[in-house]
Amino acid sequence: EIVLTQSPGTLSLSPGERATLSCRASQSVRSSYLAWYQQKPGQAPRLLIYGASSRATGIPDRFSGSGSGTDFTLTISRLEPEDFAVYYCQQYGSSPVTFGQGTRLEIK
Amino acid sequence: QVQLQESGPGLVKPSQTLSLTCTVSGGSISSGGYYWSWIRQHPGKGLEWIGYISYSGSTYYNPSLKSRVTISVDTSKNQFSLKLSSVTAADTAMFYCARDGTGTMDWGQGTLVTVSS
């Protein structure tokens, strides 16, 4: 099983700032099958990025993903008030599918 | 736009079997190319993949739950289902059904299942 470790656990930033979230895998993620999700309280997660760097339909271009192998990054270029939420990475290249423990992005 | 909706009891007694159904609208399970998933989230915690099924009935389960999980599909009703046996309080969670392709693309709103006597 591939273990995903996200850092930091909590990130405190202000609107307009740049956010950088990390996801490290215990072994190489096959074909960069790495996705990022945003979850707000009381809502289901929403797919932001798939294939490590492809934005899902309707996702603003301030969200970008990068990385390969075992190290992946989600960057939000300029934070909007609605971006404060919990973010999860997921690998779907190997069974079982696994998720990171999440990074909480909070308003400073 | 595919929509998914979970249904089933919100309260299950310990040792019993939890049963949930996901109804898919706006697209056909039989169209192929996707997996149909169950994912759960314990209160205040992260996401746990339970397993998924293809339209043809091929299943893949999380090894941590495999001995207790069955996922099935009914293409005539455009539904797929989850059964989790021998539940305990540790199985209390929000359960989501979802469509997987390039990542988990579409999610149901989730249904909270509490295990309690």
C-alpha cells in the first residue's frame, strides 16, 4: 500500500497570498496517477487536479499541480476567500487507492 | 453532468450488515470506462477508499475491509450497492459513492451511517 504524507498539517495564510501544499508518497506513484481534492465543511470533496498536473473541469487556473515519482505539490497562486478548506491528495495508480491525511488551509 | 445519490439506513446495530445503494443519473453505468466507488470518512477524519466496481462487475476492495465488504452493480436500475458486514462503532462514518475515471470525478453528497444499539 502506498502511504501518502501531506505537509504541513495546517497552513495559515491571508487572501492574496500564495499557498504551497506538499504530498509525499512512500513509493513511486504509477504514471503520475495523483489527484488533489478540496473539501469544505459539510460538503463532499471536489476534484481539483488529476494526473498530477491536469485541472479538472471548471477549476480556476490559480490552482496548479506539479511533481512526479514520490513528490507532488499543489499550488494556489493567489488565495481567494473561498479557497480556505481542507485539501487531500490521492493516488489511484495502485490498489488500494489511498489518500493523504489532509492539509487544512486556514485564514491567518 | 453525472449525479450520484446515496440511500440507506442511517442507523445500524452492532454486528449487523450495513447496506447502501447509490443511484446514478445523467449517465449510464453501462457506458463503460469508469469505476464506481465507495469511500468513507470517519467524523472529523480523512478519507478512506472502500472499493470499486466496473460496469461488468469486476471488483477491487481495500484489503483492510475486504473480508467484510461486497460491492455489486445493477445496470438495469443504474445503481450500485455496498454491503459491510459485522459492523462496530468504528464503522460509524459518512459514506460517499463516486465515479472514478481520471481521479474521483463525481461524488454523491454523502450519507451518515451511525452504528449503535
